[in-house]
Amino acid sequence: WRMRVIGKRVATLCKGRWQKWLLTHTAYNKPLLPTAQRYLHVFQQLGFSLSLSSAILEQPLRKGYGIAPFAAHQGKIYPLNKMEEIVKQLSKDVLEAWEKKYNNVYSLVGKYTMDEEIAFMRTLRLMLTMDSANMHLASIAGTRVLSIWGATHPNAGFLGWGQKAEDCIQRNDLICRPCSIYGNKKCKFGDYRCLDISPESIVKRIYDATIES
């Protein structure tokens, strides 16, 4: 309002809070406008000629898988014992499991700058992430992501830019999800059943995606 009073052009970001409330409190389940698209509309309203295109790159020489097993909130974190089982199964063919327990697995945590981590992501054929910052960093790097969703839902508009809805791994048989937009609410059942997804099914999705690419 201060900018408007002094005659400045103003455009505001519509976060779609009402639609997000409907998503978590009713049977409403229509995909909302992606957040990146919302920001683009703000710039366009101010007269900037901008457009967005998918950053996902086709790169047949990419190799290896990236796994980012953490997120900011428990409702978005796939159980670590099950994630270890995924890495263990992958190790039979391409890895050999968690860094110290198995061979050919390397942790980047705390060793590189963000720019260096993004550069490393560009070399990967695929990343497996939660609904987390790493999903978005991999998207910036142009890397295809299989993302695991628990309490949250890609329809809220926070899927990594350029990623595909069919690459979202989630349970669609629970009427209780999504129960949270950001994953910061405790599970009302106490068991986070939304993340009860078999490691075998995720490994199969990884192999299927590898074949496709």
C-alpha cells in the first residue's frame, strides 16, 4: 500500500492459500498453479517479458544415482531403515550401499558448496528425493527426480520445476492425505502411514525410469 500511495506499480504474489486449505481439509484435489508460475505472473504483471521452460535435460552420458533421504519435517521423510533397503537393493547392480557400510556410495554432506553439489547433480542420471530442497536443487541442475511424498502432495504446487507428476511416488489410497501443505503437522494416527511404501516398489520405479531414459 505504501508503494501504491507514492504512485509505484505494484504486483503481488497470490499464494493460493484458500485452495491449499481446501486441499488439506476437503476432498478437493485439483492441481494448483506451480509456485514458480505464480512468481512468473508477478513479473509479467510488472511488464517484464519472461517465460519458463523445463530445465530437465536429456543426457545419455549421465551415470549414477543420487539419494537425498532427508527433509525439514518428519511427515516428508521416508523411514531410513526402508531407504537403506532401497540402497542395499540398488547395490546389487550399481552401488554397494551406505558410504561406510557398503562400497561405491559417497556422502556429499558438508563437503562441498551448494554450487558444487548442483554441478554434481548435473552428472547423475536420476535422483531420489523427498519433497525437499534437494528436489528443487536437482531440478535446477536439470536432473530427473523421483520424489517421495508423504503428508504433503504435489498438487499443492511445490513439485520441482520441470519434473513430471508421474515421477511422484505416493500413496493415493489414503483419504487422510494430504494433511499438511509443508509436512510440519504430526500424524493424527501417530504412524505416518502415508510413508508406508515398500522399498521394492521404489527400486522398481528407479529401474523403470532408468530404462526410459
